[in-house]
Amino acid sequence: MGSDTTTLAHALSSIRVVDLTHYIAGPYCTKLLADYGAEVIKIERPEDGDGARALPPFFGDQPGRERSGLFFFLNTNKQSITLNLKTPRGRDILLQLVARADVVVDNFRPGVMARLGLAREELERVNPRVVSVSITNFGTSGPYRDYQLTDSVAYALGGWMYPMGELDRPPVQPGGAFGQYIAGLYAAIGALQAVRMRNATGEAQSVEVSIQEALIATTLYDFVAFSYAGFVRKRSGRQFHLGFPNLVTLPCADGYVGIHAGLPHQLHALLELVGRADLAAEPRYRTLAGLGAHAQELHEALLPWVRQRGKWEIYHAAQARGIPVAPIPSPAEVVEWVHLKERQAFVEVAHPGGGTVKIPGPPFRESGQPPWPLRRAPRLGEHTEEILCGQLGYSTAEVHALRAEGVL
């Protein structure tokens, strides 16, 4: 195991991880492990490192290898070493690290690990108890395993885009790289399950996660609705798929609010709040079908009251009556929201470029424990000499020679 301590400082302090990941999905998996105490050694290419280092946003809006906010968030609590895996010496050093590890995580394309001489069988040869985790676009098998994937492709083939947007316009893509984060989360869960199984059986385990399938697993409603009833959800813009004002977005005095009052009694309470109890009493608004058939009329009944009030005023007034209405705040408002401040949901971490950065803290909390501390993401190769000398027994002179040879 990665630690011989009897009293663990963090939940995963006994686990050592070799991290061969880059960009988002893989680094988010290993970030979750690192943020809860696992020792994660991140392997990066010499010279440029993880490609996420070149992606915005940048600290102070100034591009730089050590200034990427994306990399900074995804690599907290990790150590970084540079290693050229295309050289025999680089491969040998990697296998020395694997021999001491519990988990190896990669998100290379299918076949890359084998071409590097790091196929699962080779990892198990040097460590018969190792857990190997692979994150790929479409899985490691199947006719499309080698196809390219972007966020747009993942959303389209994961079933997310078809029902998104206006009915008379093309489908639209949700924002962000949600599929990659979900795949990273599933990979972290799979890694822990595999470690548990390995501890029980003593045998090596492997975990495979497809980004496309990770998104499919979160689109349960659409696939189950089709399987059970042949129902295909149509695009309905700001409204829920049944056509009534559940998830409808309306403009207010200082932005927008989301009306989530989908059940009849919730919508009736909302109509009473806005002074339209007359509509709440109408028989045609007592069923979901009736609500759907008169959605536009209901929107128009809500708008005069909503437009005269701010989003937070609307939010508090509705929530006080048990009505699920939400303000739609900007990122700045979310970070400064008093509720999240009290819960310490955002954590300040010192940035190597100077100053501090607020980033979301670890998403899980243990009963009676303070929020987990976060260490900043490592500089490229920051821990190379420390790990090679301290863990693998190399001398400083040997490390310098390996660096001169282009291995590090």
C-alpha cells in the first residue's frame, strides 16, 4: 500500500496512484483521489507537460504553462514528475513506480499503452496486485473505439443533444465538459471498488470507463421512456418536455429566474403568490395535461409580477411557500453566496503566479471532519528529483544525467 501509517490523516491516505492522464476526464478522476489523501504522482511530458496547462482561463489573463486555471483546479494535491515514456529508461522508471503503486490511471487512446510497452499484462508483471483504470472516448472495444470525440460529439452520441433546444430549430449542445467530469467521477468510483476487490482477493483488477457511456448513464429518463413506452422527448425550449411551466425561464427585474413548479399544487401556490388565485382555481389547471395545453397563458400570468421583482426576492418569497423557484446567478454571485461561504464550498489556494485563487472544494464531506485541505497544483516536473531520489533510490547525479539524456 502507499502508506504504512496506522492512523490515516485522510480517507485514502493508504493508496498510491500513478497518474498517466491529461486534459480533463483522467485528471478529474485522480484529483478526486488526491483530494481525499491518496498519493498521486502525475507523469507529464518533458518540456510542455499536460495539454491542459495551455488552456484558459489563465491567472491574471496572462497565458503561461503555470497559469492555467483549468490545470490548477484539476491537479490539486498531486505531485508532478516529467518522464519521456518513449525512451527505454523512461519506461523503466515508470514501471518502477508502478511496482510500488496501488492504482495506475490513463486516458490515452486505445492501443497507446500497449505501444508504449505498458499494456495491462506488463503492469501486472511488475505488480500482480495493481489496479489499472482506463478512460477512453468510446471504450477499448467495439467498431468505433478509435473514433475521435469532443464535447459536442459526446453530447450528441450520449443522447443529450436531441431533446435540447427549440422544436423548430436544430438541437443545441449543453455548455461545458460535463461528460468528461462524469467519466472522471465514475473512474474514481471504479478505482476504489477495484482496490477493495483487490484487497479481498489479492489479484490485480482493471476498470474501463467510456466518456460516451458515462453520459448515456446520466440520460436515464429518455432511454427508459423510450424502452418502456416508445416515448421520444421533443425539443421544447425553455419548457419541460410535457409543455407546462416546469423548468421554464422567465425574465425578472435584475436577470432571470427558473420556474420549477411542475406539480399542480406547486403551480397553484405560485399563481396565488403572484395574485392570480383565479387561475389557480380553474379546473383546466388541475391536471398535467391541462397545464401543458395552457402553458403560454400561464407564462403571461406570471410575467407582470416576476418582471417587477429581483431574482433573490422572488426566490425567497417562493421558497417560503414551498415552491421550487430558483434565481439564475452569475458565477460571481455563486462564489459570493452567503450559503456557500458558510459551508466553505469554495477554497482559497495560493497560486504560484502570485495571489490566491478560489476553486470549488472537494465535493464529499465526512461526518465530524473539517473540509479537506487543498495543496496547489504542481509546477511541471516539480517533484521529479524528490520522487526519483526519495522513492526509487536514484542519486542527484543520476537524475541530472537522465535529464540531459532527454528522459526527464
